[in-house]
Amino acid sequence: MSLTTAQILDLAPDAASRKAGQDQAKPQKWSGLGRAGTVIWGEIKGSGASPYRTVADLAGPASKCTCPSRKFPCKHGLGLMLVDAAASLPEAEPPDWVAAWSKGRESRAAAAETKAAAPAKPVDEKAQAKRRQAREEKVAAALDELDLWLRDLMRRGLAAARAEPYAFWDRMAGRLVDGQAPGLARRVRALPGLIAAAPQAGSARPEAALGLALGRIALLARAARRLDALAPGQAAGARAALGYPVTAEEMAARPDHADDWAVLAHAIEEEDRLTARSVWLVGRRTGALAQVLDYGTAGSPLPPAPAAGQDFCGALAFQPGDPPLRAVFRDGRAGPAAEPGLPGGGSVAAARDAFAAALARSPWTERWPVCLAGVRLGRLPPVGAGAVAFAAGDATGCLPLRSDPRLPSLLAVAGGRPVGLFGLHDGHGLSPLALAIGGRLYAMPAEASQAVLLQVA
């Protein structure tokens, strides 16, 4: 198997690595190129006396390089995969260093399976309960401060809130972080952006958007005070929104959901040197949507993940919550998509109903993934001073598309034809992430700085 150029570029940890990887994608720079099944390798001249040795397993996808870069995949790993994508490398007997890497991966996978099957260490329930109680007391104190802050904010009015500096919002967010409620802190830190946003297609007025966000924060804070009165799934969802982690023991007890999971898109967000990557999937048999969310830093890179346009054939485990969405990869293997296109698509009306159902069960939901089938992309009447607005629609209605520098590329590929569309709906507009047309799947680049739509399958 080989990955497409788009799938490889989507694996880049940042825009700089993507560009550097493309610079390394010249066969004349490489020596000793070869492949054995899904494993490819080669050597490339670096700054040292000896060339860097680079190896990648396209089925992971995963890679390793002897260069000193702390990025994964590094530019050499990306370049090697891009060389293979342009012209599949010749089959050959792997050299010793490649065989050692492959054997090491197999050994680590076997060790992980053995560790998972080993009896769990006894839990110190008394210490665990003490830690839980201490955290709940911190969260309760932070919620008291948040309630007072929200009441004061509403008493003065949203117009006064628009004049507040960023430090005003950051102080409250910092207090929530200290109170071990990072989920609420993230929502508070996002409020200045709503105020600063100019009215655009698919957006509420800044005051309305701010009021809606504050309402969701207030609802989540209220739910946090009465978790015992909520249904188990809803209480778990509220705890996750507050920022409570799900322990390894809890995840180990979660059931497997086996399917052929179509990987629709990757989305990357960066904040304070922390990189968050969402891998969006849909089950081909069940139609279930899933988000696998991983975090990485400079010293702790993102783990390998199936590329957009591939299928992950295996099991996911969903974290507790109602409705379920966050998941982790369990046993399985990535490979070529069983069928091209976008599975599980429905009408615009069905997408609205899905978002409404998610809100009814978790009123603090900010965005919800939806799959559309047979929609057309078109213009809406101008908003503001000549701003161009776009929407996706069918016979049941339309959804405005959120303003995005990648939209022109999306519309150009659609060309006025009916398409399948996957994106995140927030009640006001849809942020597209993938488009299917003519048996081909196109993904929005993981970073908005790259404006060209990528054909991934």
C-alpha cells in the first residue's frame, strides 16, 4: 500500500514541517531506497558526516529517523513517504537497521498486549477517595467564584463586557485552572474571540454569540453542582466538559465498538505550545461518529494515527458520556478505504435534528459532527460591507458555512454539483472538514494556513 500525497501532508505536525518535507521529496537526494510490504526506507545526507537513516511503516502510519529533530514525523520521514507516493519504491530485502526497527515495533506491541492482559495492580481506594474529595472541593470553590463573576457580568450588561481587556477574562480562566476545572477555563478564554469577531456568514452577532456562550457556561456550572441527580451518561459528559480525566481503569472497562471506521479528516488546533489533533471517523456499518483526540508538545509529539481517506479496521472504545463521541483506538489496523466517498450522509434536516438531539442531552455542547449527502454549495445574500456568504443546502433546508480561507477551494471542487459534506455544526453555521464527490474524498487541510483542498481518497 501507499499513502497519497494529501494523506502524507496531513500527518505533518505543523506548516513548517510540511514545507520542509516537500523539499526532501526529491528521489535524487536519497540513496538505498526500498520497500518490504508496507515498510519503506532510505538514507539522506544531513548536516553530519553520516547520512540520516529514515524508515516508515505506511500501515501505521509511523516513522523513525536518526536526525535530531523532535518532530514526528520529521521532515525526512515526510519526504521519504512523499517519494514513495510519487513512484512506489522497489521491493527489496530490508537492511539490518530496518529489520531491527520493525522487530522492535512488534516487540513493543506484544509487550503492550501482555501488559494489558496482566492483572491490574490493587488500587488504594482510600487514597483515591481522598484525592477525589480534594479535587471536588477545589472545583466547588472555583464554581462559587464563577457564579459570582457571571452574575456581576450580567448585571453590568454585555455591552460593558465588550469593553473589558483580555486580562479580565484571563483572570477568571486562571482561577478555574487553579480550581482544576480546565474545561470551563477553556470556554472562558474563548469569550474575547467571540467579542472581537466581526459579523460574518454563519455567525451570530458578537453580543448574541457571547450571550449564548455564557449561557452554556452557566448551564455546565449548574450541572456540575448536581452531578448526582443526573443520569450516569449525562453526568459523565458534564464531568468531561469540566475537564475531569477518564482514568485508564475506566477506559479498560469500556466495551469495544468494532467496525470498519472511515477516517474522514484531521483537525489541528494549537494553544500555549499545546497541539490538539482531532481524528474524525464514521463507522461504515453502524454510522456512529467518533472523535479521537490527542495532545502533543515539543517534547511529547502526537502519536501516530490513520490518515484521512484510510479505513481503521478494528475497535474503538468510547469514553463515558451522553451522547458518546470521544473515543480511543483499540486493536486494529489502518489500510486503504473499502469504498470511496463519505458514508453515513443524510439531509440538512437530519443534521439539524442530530444537533438538537445532542443539545437536549448535553446543553453545553458547542459543536457536533454531521454528515450530509446530496447537498449543493451556493452563495447567500451579502452580509455586511460586501462580505460573501456561502451555504450547503438541499430540499430540506440549508446550513450557512462558517467563513474560512479554505472555502474557495471547497467550492471549486464542488463545481455546483451535489456533494457529500462532513463538518462541525454549532447551531449557527457549519465548519466543513471533508467533501465527497465523484467517488473521491477531499479533506480540508488540518491547518487553515494551507488553503488548497486535499484529495485523500
